[in-house]
Amino acid sequence: MARELLLCKYATAGTRAYRSGRLLAAREAFEIIVERNPGDATTMCKLGLVEYKLANAVAAAEMFQQAAELDARNTYAHRMLGNTLSKPGEHRGATQSLERDVELAPTHGEGHLLLANAYFRKGDLKKAEESFRTSLSCDPTSAEAHYNLALLYNQMGKGKQALEHYGKALELGAA
């Protein structure tokens, strides 16, 4: 009971530190929890997010990977692992994690958007187009998905579709 209360206090302190922008303090609190409770996939995701915000891609990916291994149905862990891996150019690992995310959460537009972006970076334009379209079917108000689809269509030489989606992105508030 005392151990659980102590971990709860660290979790509260870590969350408060994160919300106030004190990322190093948040990291320390979440590291203590993971050290004392190595099976806590939720806290691993929180620690991974802190590492991501601190631009520690390797540490972030490691935390998200461990969380995904502990809880194979944790869509957030898969999504963030894929997003983190896509930054340094680990396209294969990124697309695998993001494919798992959309398999687990097929109606989550952000997951499809991140997968589309990973395919786009990888040069797989056909799969990118399909994923952007799926993202928009899940969330038709996503300015980012419309904008990115416009960029894709422009690159593919489909000017009419590019202008259509660019206009929609602007309507939805893209800057």
C-alpha cells in the first residue's frame, strides 16, 4: 500500500512537472516509477513523450518500444514509436509500428495521417495517398491531412486535386 501511494505521488509530480514545462523534473519522476515498476507501460509512454519533447529520439523510441512490447494493444505506444522512428529516417520500423497502430485503431485519423507521412517520406506515394484518404475519411476536418495530400498530389503531377485539397486545408485553418 505504501509503495503504491509513493508511486502515485511520483506520477502526480511527474504529470505536474510535464504540464508546467519542467521536462527534466518530469523525466526524473517517471524514471523512478519505471525503475520501481518496470511493467508500467503507461508510465513508459509518459517517459517516452518527455524524451521525445527533449529531442532524445533514441531514448524516446526505446521507451515506446518497451511499452509496445509490454502491451501489444497499446495504440499510443505504437503510434508514438512510429512517429519517433520516422524523424531520424527509420522508415521501415516507423511504418511497421504505424501499420500496427492503424490495425488496432482503424478509425483514428491521426494514426492514418502519421502512416501516410511515413509512406510519403519513404517514397511510397500510392500507399501514402491511400493512407491520407483513410485519414480524411476518419477526420474530414484535418487541415494537416488535406495540406499533406495537396503536397502529395502536387508531387504526383495531379494539379487539380492538389489545388482542391490545398484550398480545403486553408478553409480549415492551415497556415
